[in-house]
Amino acid sequence: MLKRILVLCLVLGVLLLAACQSANTSTESTSQPAVISFSVFGDQAEYEAYVSLVDAFSAAHPEITVQLQHVPGQSEYRQRLATAFSAGQPPDVMLLNYRRFGSFVAEGGLAPLGDYLAASSVITEADFYPEATESFYLDGQLWCIPQNLSSLVIYYNKDLFDAARLPYPANDWSHADFLAAARALTKDVDGDGRTDQYGVGIEPSIFRLAPFIWQFGGELVDNEARPTRLTLDSPEALAAFQWFVDLQLKEHVVPDAVAEAAQDSESRFLNGTLAMYFNSRRGVPTYRTITGFEWDVAPLPRGQQAAGILHSDAYCLANAAANKDAAWTFIEFANSVAGQTIIAQSGRTVPSLIAVAESPAFLSPDLPPANSRVFLDTVPQIRRVPITTTWVSIEETAGQEIERAFYGQVGVEEAAATAVSLTQPYFDKANTP
């Protein structure tokens, strides 16, 4: 009998110990911070800004640990994202451009964020520029929260304008003003018959051509809300396309294919041998390292009407994220006034929050560009490319034809017709239920 009592006590002791260990384990697991991954691209200045953002978030939310994944180049970043999604292991939070998020939505890779935003006590949709938020809606759902918005602008070398005795670009300058400046700034400096200094650098792509199509009174697609085809072959679009191509083929103010291959236009701008370079706000951190000359920004020259094109990235949430609430808490903080102020100070972004965009964190009067306000003044003129699940393929396919025309391999009308034909399957796919 005594032996049975001892055995029973031993069993009870083991069970009690196991229960205590289980309780301790449970307490420890609930006290461990949630871990989320956050993937971004950008240069060193941008990386440092994101490190500061994560540090500030960690101080405010010690219950969540953010693992920052940084890839410097956009192309490699996109490749890694695609691979990660294909493998079913995407980062929990990532930056995506409005031209690209649709393909991830189509594959079921993203979680919608409309309900999270509606329930937030930190940010509301009315706090943002509508031009940015509206660009992340697809099929009636808000999929990402925009971090920034920027129009295409012209970065110009003030020293080269001074040397040529040209006035700096006005905020209402015309196509004729722009072309006159480009001609005057394109020079054979040493008289050897070859151009040493170019007036303009611009990428031959549909994204660079689009604002000029709108300025000439044309349209990029037949229906902006539900596009079924490109309209590069309309008379207005063809006129804009020809004007764009003539900058290289007729005016020779842009490097030709050989010169561009030898040294790209952005490098020429950085070393002071190219006067005007088309880019969004993303170039500012790099351009702030320039010490050899003064520079500033100007809006696009006006045609029949003013028009710019939207550049915007947003924080998106992976559908596969294990802890969506923790990931949302980070997205919410990153897009709060505190979060966007940290990123704006890198110079890289035009904040999508109106309050931060209008603050010294963005306008920063002590840092170039002096004319930063042009990014805000041109917001009402911004248009965007269509939001579809196949736009990336459409843009890449059309871009190849635009490049062929830009470097004289094919005429404008033939390039436009080919682009319309080759992109049609992608429109059909996007419109197939």
C-alpha cells in the first residue's frame, strides 16, 4: 500500500512539474516579440533612412521585431521579389510601384489593406494625396498604402546654363523654350566634330513618352479605367512620338545609341557633360553628392496642355504573412507623420502625406533642389498609366519598339503599330474574367 502511495505521489509530482514547465513555456512564448520581414530597394542614403525608420518603430513598438532586407538595385530587387513569391516565402512587407503591384494581386500574393486603414486611429485616407492612394486600388480594393508620389521633372545644371547665358527654366516654359535651350547646350567643345556636351538625357520608354502624348492631346490607351488597347497609333500620339524621337534623330541633343552605351545619360549629368536630365525625385540623394556644379529642378515643358506622370511606391502586405496585424502596425507607423518624416529627410521621396510634403522635412530650404516645391505644384497635372494586372508586360513590350524608333532602327508609325499589335494579348489577358 505504501508503495502504491509513493508511486502515485511520484506521478503527481511529474505531472505537476510538466504543468509548471508548460506554463513557463507559454509565458515565455507570449512575451517574445513578433518578427516580421521588410524588404526595400535603394541606394545607401535610402538604406540608412530605412534603418532609422526601423529603429524608431522598434522604440515605439518593442513587441515587434522588424528584419530589414535591403537590395540596392531596383532590377535585382524585383527579381528577388518574384523569386520569393514563387517560392511561397515573400517578405511580410515590401515596397512596390503602382505599375507593378497588380501582377502580385493577380497571383494572390497580396492582402488588401482597406479594412486596416479604415480601422486605423493613426492615419486616414484623407491624409494622403488622392493621386497616390487611388493608384493602389484594383477591382475596388485598396492593396497598398502609398509612401510617396512624384512627377517626372527635369534636373538641370545651372553652371552650364550660366556658361551659355541662358535663363533658368521657368515653371511655365514651353516645348519651344525647352528645345531652344537643348540646342544651345549641345556642344562640340574641342572642335573635333564630335559632341562633347549634350543638352538632354531621357530614357526611350513608354513611361517617359506618355506625358508628352498627353501634352499633345493624345491618350495612352482607349479607356483609362478598363483599357483594351494601346492608342500609340492615334494622330496625336504619333505627333508626340515623332517630337520625342526627333530629339535624338533630328536635333541630336540627346546621345545616340553608341554614345549612350559608352556612357549613360545620368552619368553624363553627374560629371557635368549633360545639361538636362529627366528623372523623378529618386535621383535627389545621389545628386546631392555633386560638388562640381550647382543644379536645380524644373517642371516638364508644356505642350498644348500641361501634363506629368505619376511615380509612386507603396508599402504592401504579403498574403502569406504569418502575423498580418504586426505587419500592419509597421505599415501604419511607416506611413505616419513620424515615419514619413524620417524617409523624407533622405531626399528620396515626395511624401504622400500632405502634412509631411508641406513641411521642412521635404521642402528643406537648406538642401538642393531649391525648387522642390515644383513637385507639389505639379501634382494636379499628374496622370498615371493604367492599373491592370498585365501592365508590366505591356510597358516592357511597347518600350522595346519605342527604343527602336528612338535610335532610328524603325520609323515612328511602324514602331507604334508593332507596339499596339504585340501588346494586345496582354490587354486581352487582363480583361479575361
